[in-house]
Amino acid sequence: MLTATAAAAPPAQLGPGDQELDLLPYLSVLEDPGKSLQLDDLLKSDGARRFEPLGDRTASFGYSRSAWWLRASVTNTSGQPRDMMLRQSYVLLDYFDLYLVHQGRVLKRWTTGDTLPYSTRPIPHRDYLFPLTIEPGQTLDIYLRARSDGPVNATLGLYSPEALVPALAAEQLAMGALFGSFVLLALCTALLYGFVRDEAFAYYLCYVLCYGGYMAVFNGIAQQHLWPETPSLWGVGQVVLLMLALHFLLLFSRSLLRAKGRSRWLDRAFLVLQTVIFALMLAAPFVSYGTLVRPITFTVATTVFMVVAIGITGLRARQAAAGYFLLAWSVFLVGVLLYLAKSVGLLPHTWLTQYGFQIGTIFEFVLLSVALGIRVKEIRAQSRTDSLTGLANRSRYDELVEQAFAQARAAGTTLGLLVIDVDHFKRVNDSHGHAVGDRVLEGVAESLRRQLPAQAVASRYGGEEFVVLVPRTDAASLMALAEKLRRAIAESSPGIPVTASVGVASTADHAFADPRGLFRAADEALYAAKRTGRDRVVGWNDQLPRHPAAPLAVTP
């Protein structure tokens, strides 16, 4: 509790050229733990001695059940009346009374706060703006009595109309940038979700919308533009939107980094935390914010630690997006810590400490967008990769063969194609089960990865059939490679005999019209290998028997 023995702070001097005056150095403060003092008590002869100059301290008193009185005196030293605007820019004060006093007489009084309708404000703006006029030589005493279930912060300043307009315009620009980024990010995320249909994007979209709504209430935007006369919705909306944002954030984090089932204690903590979040959300309409503020603060802090823990497990699991995810939350956490330090009185109320929350949010969104970009790449890679073998799948092969064929034709080089089929694979599945069959296919894929030269690309064409593209290789080398792969596949068997037949075709010997002609040639060679006993390599030529299919396309 502050003492009441120091002299009052000196009055501020408002000169003829002063357009803006910060009242913080001129404030005196008095704590009223019983919330019983009235202005008349302070206007008595000994009232001024109850105040203590704020001095080098901040006007941030943190979470407090006391009422706080602030006093400043301003003297107009110019020869003209000065029309000024008193601005209190911290918007989350629940209740406060503002008095303008001259020589012990109350000239004006306002009672307002963020739990009272906007009609109690002299100017309907998210900041608290109070017009006043100071006559030449007049000393005006300003008293402010504040109490709040949340942090108590005072940011009193005097502005001329000429100085206030650009200050508010800069603030509006910053708010526009913040909420414009919310809208843009939500639209982009919704479009991406429409394309990829991945649940991480749906959770992130809900997180952005809920957190954006919370920030609209937190910054006073929603109160000003959406429901100015229904303050009962403000506190409830703030709690509900924040809890929903935490809920979707946890779901997004777990989905993005695929953390479900990775850690038993994380899974249990996740369920407990979700239960607490929904309990607070359901309590919001019935329990005062002052009662809920400490559980909410604990839940937010726990959620942040949980998200960081999910990020660390993702980093250990070598998730590509985990690094950006952790960096995003580190930047956001710095902004939150700046704001919390200001809220409890450890740091002064400055532009950085007040808007560190918002600045951290923007950087968080940028870095999380990078993490989502990595997720898109992963999804794209998954759509082109065979889930069992890890090789390129059929759709990726179709892309690769078109590109390779066009490049070989443009450069005048060769392109070879191997079509590989595991012999009697149905018999393997029927006799040993599909699990063994899967191991056979995995062994074939691993043999291809180990034996293929750097320029070759292997794909799983479908079922037990594989294809290999081999650019810039002559016919003899291509046949030798095919034989090498056949032997490697036979040696990859998981305890049962496995053989493969290989068909080979190359543009080195035949001018195929398109990639489909090249594939049909290799497939004809594979058909010949099957008809002549399997477990062998056959190269294509014009004399090979053909399937009853379309004629082979060869350029004239």
C-alpha cells in the first residue's frame, strides 16, 4: 500500500505551443483498499496530503481489488483558452470516474468504463476521450478513480485537436493492419482447406476466427462497432472467444505436428486442459470476470506450455514444420510476456508493452503460415508417394515420364524404361498373408533404392508392378541394370522365395512417338518374360508377341 506522507506532484505547464502533454510525470496516486473514499474526502484541506507522487514508477497497478485515485494538475500558461482532449488509451478499465476540479469546485464529472454502455462516454470511441477547456492562467485539477477486475493501468495525456487526429489515425492504421491480417489469413486458410481438405487447416481457420474475435473485444473494436450498448456481452464474449481460440489452437498444434499418440502424458494433459477450457467457457455467463481471471490466466499459461511441448516433440520426431512452429510461439510468447509484465506493474504502459500482444500475434501468424506451407508440401508429397513403399506413385510416374520423354527428345538423348513385376505375387498373399506380401513389396522397393543410379527414378505402378525411368543410358547398360535389379530382388526375400520378371524398352533403339508407346513396348517385353518362364529380363523388339491391345506407336 502506498504511503500518504509525500508532497503532491508539481502541476503540468501547458504553454501556447504545446499540442500534446503526457501527464504521467505529474501524477500523484492513492490506493483505497476499502473502496470507500469519495471525492469530497480528497477535496478537504488535508486531502492532497493523502496522495504520493508517482515519480519514476509506472501507472500500472496490476490485478488489484483496491480502488485507485490518480491526481494531476494542469496550468494554462498561455494567454488564450486552450481546448484540449484528455485521453485514457487503456480500454479495459472496468469502472472509472473522472472529475475536473477548479479551486475545490467540481466543474465536470464522467462515470464510464468497459462494463458500462458507450452512451456513458462523451465521445463514442474505443479510447476514452474527454473534452475540456482551460482558461488563461487557470489551474485545473484532474481526479481519476479507477477499479477493475482486470489490470489497472492509467495512460492519461492531453492533446489538442490538431495533435489528436493524427494520433488516432495512426492507431486506426495499426488496428486496420492487425485485423486486415486476420481477414486475409482466414480467407487464404479457407481456400487452402478447400483444396487440401486437411483437418489442420480447418482447425487453424477456426483458431484465426476465434482469436481475431477475441482481439476485437480485447482492443475495444467489437464494443465500439458491434454492440456498444450491451456491455454484459463484452466480458462473456471475451472469455468464450479466448477459450474457443485455445481449444482450436490445441487441436491445430496436435494435427499439424501429428502429435496424437506420441506421448501418453501429453495426450492425458490435452484431455484435462480441454475439459478445463470448456468448463471456463460454460461458466463465463454466470460467474464474474474477477472470479474467473486467475483460472483463465493459468489456463492460458498452461496452454502455451502445452503447445511448446507439442512443438518440442515434433522437433524430436523431425517434423519439418516443428522449427517454424516453435519459432512462431517463441515470438508470440515474448509479446505476451511484455503485456503481462505491464499488466502486473513490472513494466510501464508504453506502445510496445500495450501492443506487444498484437505485434507478437502478427509475427506468429506469419511464421505459422510458413509451417502450414510446409504442411502443404508434405500433403503434396504424400499425394505423389506410395504409402507402403515410399516410392513415387502412379500419378507421379505419369508426370515424370512426360517430363523425361520431352527432355530426352529436346536434348537428343536416350530414355530407358524398366517394367518390373513380382512373380506369383497372388500366391504369396494367399499362402502367407497380406502382411508378408507387404514386406515383399517393401523389400523390392528397398532393393531398387539401393541399386539404382542417381539419374534413375523408381515408381510403384500398381499392385506388384514397378517401373523405373533411366535417362541417358545405352541399351547394353540398361539391360545390365535390369539384370542387376532382378538378382537384388531375389535376394531381398523375407524368408520366402521371391522372383521378378523385367521388361526393358529404350528410345536408343526405337523412336517411340510418345511415353505411352515406350511403356507399351516395355510391357510387351514383360509379357514375353512371363510367357517364357518368369524370373528373367527381356528387351523389347519388333518380333515379340503382343497383348491384344492397341498397336504400338512408333514414329515413321
